[in-house]
Amino acid sequence: MGDDLILETRNLTKDFRGFVAVSDVSLRVRRGSIHALIGPNGAGKTTVFNLLTKFHTPTSGSIHYKGADITRDRPADVARKGMVRSFQVSAVFPSLTVLENVRVALQRPLGTSFHFWRSDATLRRLHERALELLEAVDLAASRDTVAVELPYGRKRALEIATTLALDPEMLLLDEPTQGMGHEDVGRVVELIRRVARDRTVLMVEHNLSVVADLCHVITVLQRGSVLAEGPYAEVSRNPQVLQAYIGVPE
């Protein structure tokens, strides 16, 4: 595996009692890139994510992260090694403030996530880092807002902040702009661009304008297999992609 690759799958396959959801997928994600998985509904994108983050066990094939075989690792082990999927750690506590949510997330590596009885002095040690994370996702002004009161797009930004509290080297984002209006989409795109400056991002995304704007490499899946791969300008002109993903006749 090349030094510039942070993640590689080799012939990854997942069979659910005769239904092949992922078939022979070999994915290569370069360190420092923003890499997208796209494809029509049922193409296998979420199953690939579940395989990468160990919520499913592959039927065959292997997964390699930073040169090490992690195929049989547990989800928590993968996260500790630096590959984190946003929903794994980003459960937002609706009755806590934005700042309190991030402080709880920062306690996870310390093993004190749910020690709410800890003294204010102990929690204040995490205060500065929590504020830095809120600045990074443009939520500093909302630090005292109760999470349940946040608009949908801002709540997604808070989820990303709580994920970044684990300081992941590789971040997996599943439909980060789903259900958002135009203004929120723009904010989240800029947020992803910022957080990707010093880490690798692999994302599943349906919004092709987001993919075109953000991503260096796009892998297109169809029926669980890789249909095409390359930069957006190349992939978007591929006749097979146009037919399968966008519905344009060949």
C-alpha cells in the first residue's frame, strides 16, 4: 500500500443471505483528500460505510487503514485509530447547550463522558478546546443555545463539532447536507472544506453540486459495484454514469 493512501479496500464484498449489497469493491482514498461515494439509491454506499466502520462484517475482502489490516477490528478500535464516522460520536443531547454538548464529547477520550457530577473546575479545563471547536464550525455565537432550539443545519454543524472532538485523522460523513436548504448547504460545504485542511474526508452525498464543488475524487457505485472513478469533470461525462445515476440515455 502506497504511503499516500490512508484507506484501501481490496475486493470488499457483503452478502446478506444471497443478496449481494457490495460486490468486489476496491477503494483507494488518498491522504488529505476529500473523496465522495455517489450512486443511485440501493447502490451500496451506506453498506460500504458500515463495512468501513465495522457495523457490518465483510463476507470477503479486506480493509486497510494507514497500512494496517482492520478487517476484523471492532468499531471502537477503528475510531481510536483515527477513522470516525460522524454519527458514531455525534449524538446531540437536546437539553444541553451547544457548549455543553462539545464538552461532553471532549470527555470521551478521557473516559468521563457521562460524569455529569464532575466539578465545574474539572469541566472548565475543557472549555478552551470546546470554544475552539465551536469557532471552527461557526457556532461560537450560539454557545449558550440549548441544542434542541438550533435550526437543522446548525444542528448538523454541532454534530460535526462533537465528532471533531475525537480529533479524527479521517472523517466519514454520511449525507452531510441531506434535508438542508440552500443557505445551510453552503455553510456546511464551507465547514467541510475547513475541517478537511488537516484531515482526510470520505463522504456519501447525493447533491452533485456539493460533490463538484468539494471533492477531489468521486467513486460511483451501481448495484454494489464500482462503475467509475475519477475527478468530477471526468466522471460527470461518463456515459455509463449519466445513464445509471442521472438517468440520461446512453
